[in-house]
Amino acid sequence: MSDLVLHEHVFGPRGERVLVRRSARRRRTVSITRRDGDLVIAIPAAFSAREEKQWVTKMVDQLVAKEARRAPARRSDASLRQMAREVSEAYLGGRAHPTSVTWSTRQNQRWGSCTPSDGTIRLSHQLQGMPDYVVRSVMMHELVHLLVPGHGPEFKALMARYPQAEKAQGFLDGVSWAKHLPPEGEDVIGQDEAGELPLQRAR
Ligand SMILES: [Zn+2]
């Protein structure tokens, strides 16, 4: 048997109602879910009013933190241009000068691409919520392509100047793996998109 208690005094991260469901089957576990615009928290029926209050606060706080991690502040095109300047200065002696750096929602099969003939760089919108060192690594990859086509020794030597390149690639490989993407073939090197970084590392 379980009863549902409405707590008017508690609000979720976006002002939602918080409903507390006491469950006789629950012994030690608590849970929180979003349902029809409300937050539903399930707790053991045996919890005291004090325990309930503590756990409701704790669960709501955890949800807020979790959702904030998943939706970090959106980075703008302007911040991307600034990042390109900083990365070029720090690791390439300022030699890479992209003519434009933009986010692209059309890049679902690759993290970034560049067109050396006109100096444009595009990064996939899928990178927007990722850690800074990961976004910078993809930026570095595309900036290096403005100087060096392909992924030969010269490319690798320049890329190695970015200290977190390996770590970033590991992060991206993990994301690709989690998305269950089909294995992609080679990193296509064409005239128009000489610098694409596919979602999965070229093998
Ligand atoms: Zn590449």
C-alpha cells in the first residue's frame, strides 16, 4: 500500500511540484523521477517526517546538479572564435588563421571539419556541452589542418603540442561508443573537407 503526499512547500529546480510517494515495499531506497511536469520522489513508508524532509531536499539537490551537468551553458560562435585564437596562439605560434569558426548542426557524423581553401572551420553542436579541453582538442585538430592536410607525421607532431589531445580523443571515443554508432570507415580526405574529424577515430 502506498499513499501520495503533495508537498506544496517544496519546489523542484524549475518550480515543479514535488510529490512524495511512500511505499511499503521500499526499505532503504529512494528515487526521483519527472512525471507529467511534476517531480515524484519515492521513499520507504517507514521514513519519519524528518527523514522524508532530508531526503526530499537531498534528491532535489542531486537532480539539479545532474541536470546542470547535462546542459552546461551554451557556447556561442563568438566564444568559438576566441577559443580558435587562443589555441592557435598557445600551440601553433598563431600561424593558423581561420576565416570563420562556427557551430554546425549539420555535422552529425563528425566532430569537426575545415575547408583549407577558404579557411573555414565548423564544429559539431554535439560538442557544445562537453568539457573545454575536449572542444579545444577538436579545435586544435581543425586548426592544424589549416596548416597540414591529412594525418601524417607532420600533423601528428603539431597535434602533440596540445597536451590533452590523447585524453580528449579517449573522451570522444567513449561518447561514440556510448552512442552505438556504426563503425565509420576512413577519415575522408577530399578537396572540400580536408580536415574532418570523424566521430570514430580513423583506423
Ligand atoms: Zn583530421
